[in-house]
Amino acid sequence: MRCRRVCRRVITLGGVVAERDNRNVVSDAGVAGVATCAAVLRSAALNVFTDARVITDRIFAEEQLAELGGFCRRLPATEESISW
């Protein structure tokens, strides 16, 4: 989950860079967000989903799954928020 949080920060920072109206870096910000999401977030999510099945502390496992689920539901909006 820590990896997910760091990646979320990268995506957020990409949006900040894109908002500064420098057309030369908008595509770079978009690529950073898409690459982060594809390469790291989805693989981290898969690990959490897989590991949660075997964690004996069910309350902790369910909390992690809920946090991840909320984040994953917001991903499309996050990726599309970077204006081209």
C-alpha cells in the first residue's frame, strides 16, 4: 500500500506540472501518470489483492482492500484529468 501511495503522489504531481500551462511538458506529465499507473499501481494492486487472501488478520486485510478499492475506482478520473 505504501507503493500505491507514492505512485498516487507521482500522478498528482504530473497533474500539477500539466496545469502550469507549459505545452512542452504536458505530454511528459501525461506519460508519467500513465506509466506510473500501468507499471506500478496495477501490479501493486494485484499484490494487495493476492496477499489479502492469506493474511490472517482479516480486519487489516479488509481495510487494505477497501482502501485499494476506493483508489482504483478513482483511477480513470485521475488519468483523464491531465488535460492535453
